[in-house]
Amino acid sequence: MTVSSPDLALVIDFVNTLDLEAGTDALATPAELDGWLRSRGLPGDGDPPAGPRQRAEAIELREALRAVMLAHNGAPANERSAGVLERVAQRGALSVQFRSDGSVGLEPRATGFPATLARLLVPVAAAAADGTWERAKACRADDCRWAFYDQSRNRSARWCDMAVCGNRTKVRAYRAKRGDRP
């Protein structure tokens, strides 16, 4: 997958920690969440390991991001998801920071786990600013929902993989039209 930025790829990878088709969740336990986050350098030095509450918050963020990505792919907008994203940004105290070199960035001012989750929203804000956030989509297939970056010229990709999810969807529609049983 070629994504506009490695940071947006991180957000897509975060959403894809749940694989519906394989029935696996890379964040199934607080220890797995902690390992996933640490392997990507997200928690600050000295932050305590994630616990059950942090895992629940991470899952809530992951599913809110997936819902937004589904909306980018034609699903109805989800107000609850927007609220979750807003809450994560507020708890992490995401704010514009002006640096001595003249650059400007968006960074969490909070510490601990709220800052860790808010760091996942920084690439979302950057992608929204450069117009690429709408290309981050979730597959329309109900049994997939895999997040992907729409690389099509006209931004019309519906499925994570046309050869797999697209084909299955089209075969199901064809069989339903003919009256075949699944």
C-alpha cells in the first residue's frame, strides 16, 4: 500500500489491528496493545504499561476511525465516532505548536496514555489538511472492513482488494439476482 505519508499508514495499520476475516485482534489484551504501541514508538518514555481501561479506549478509537473510513467509502456519517475522535483530541490536549525553527506542528500537550492516543490523530489532521484523509477508507464488504488507502485516480475504490472482496460482493449480487442460494 502506498500512502501519502508513513504517518497515515500508521493510522491505517492501527485500524487493521482487527482482522474480521481472520478473526484476529492484535490488541486483544492490554499487553498486546502495549506491545503494538511500543513497537511503533507511540508511548512516551516512562509511561506505564496499558491496562484494561486503556485497551477499551484504544478499541473505541480504532472503531471510530474505522467508522469514519467507512463514511469515506459511502456509509452514513457516524456522529458518535466524531465525538470519540474529538474526545481523544481533547484528552490528549492536541494543539498547534510553534517551533524555534519556524515550523509548526500539531502535538499533544498531555502526557501518558491520552497523549499516546492523541498522537494517532496527528496524521489524520495532517491528511485532512492536505486532502488525502478522504482516501483512507474501510472496505465496504461486511465481512472485511479492512482499512486501505484509495489510490485510484478518481478516488472511487470500494473494496480493499477488487480480486477478493469486490469479486465476492459481485458474485453474491449475481447469485441473489438469479435466485441462487448462498
